Amino acid sequence: MATKLRAVTEADLPALQQLSRTTFSDTFGAVNTAADLADYLEWAYNLPQLARELAEPTSTFTFIYQDEQLAGYLKLNWGATQSEAQGADSLEIQRIYVLPAFKRQGLGRQLFQLARQTAEQLGKTAIWLGVWEHNDSARAFYQQMGFVVVGEHVFQLGHSTQRDLILRKTLV
């Protein structure tokens, strides 16, 4: 199986929106109300919002393809674009999203390796992310990648207030 990475462009916004909504719904749809999920998807993944995020000079979006099929994407932030102040030495993985049909094929690891390479190229000494406290598979994946819990923050999904754990990996 051949994988390919490609930077997301403005022309890709509709595909980015669909991929974001599909992967988020797959992961969190069954454990949230339909109304809360719909509110969040419209707020977080509307085209103007995604266009603003894509235009940020301190954010990157990268698509990953498996055998020429769009399978997921990675969103990274650093500097003031980070969703939480974690310091100038840090790079945030805001999203590693992989479609259900492509999970458990090593794509998440490839996206993590891209995040690590980007952090090193930018001279960052740590990578961090937020993960929902009940997303056991993601938490296990990040633990395997060497992340440790360093805090928590509130994640608002529609009217539902949820707790994300903040995980950090020091690069040496």
C-alpha cells in the first residue's frame, strides 16, 4: 500500500470540511447528542472558519492518502496560533484525523512523524495536544508515542462541557 502526504490548499477546503465532519462524527457522534454534534460541526468546520485556519502562517494542514484515496489529515499550530498558550518552544498537534476505513494501518504514526519532523525543523523542544478524557484509543496511541499528561482544559461541544487532557512529549 502506497501512502502520500500533500499540503492542503484553498482549493481543498470542501474536501477538508467533509473529512473533518466525517472523522469527528465517527469518533464522537455516538457519545454526544445530535444537537450538540451538529452545533459543533457547524461552528468548527464551516468553510470560512477552515479558510481562516488554513491562511494562518503558523498553522499547517497536510492530507494523507492511502493508495490514492484521501484517508485523513494533520493540523499543526505553533506560536500564537496554538489553541492554548504552551510556550514558544512548543508545537501543537490540533488534529490527527483518519477516516474509519483507514484506521489501524499506520497512518496516524506517519502523521505523528510528520509532526515531529516539523517540530524539529522549527526548533521546537516539545509537542503537545488535547485529547478527550474518554477517547481511550487515542489516549493509548499517544501514550505509545511517548506523551504524558501535563494538565487539562475544557472542550465545549455544543452545550456539553467536556474535559480534555493535555498531553506533552519532550523532544530530545
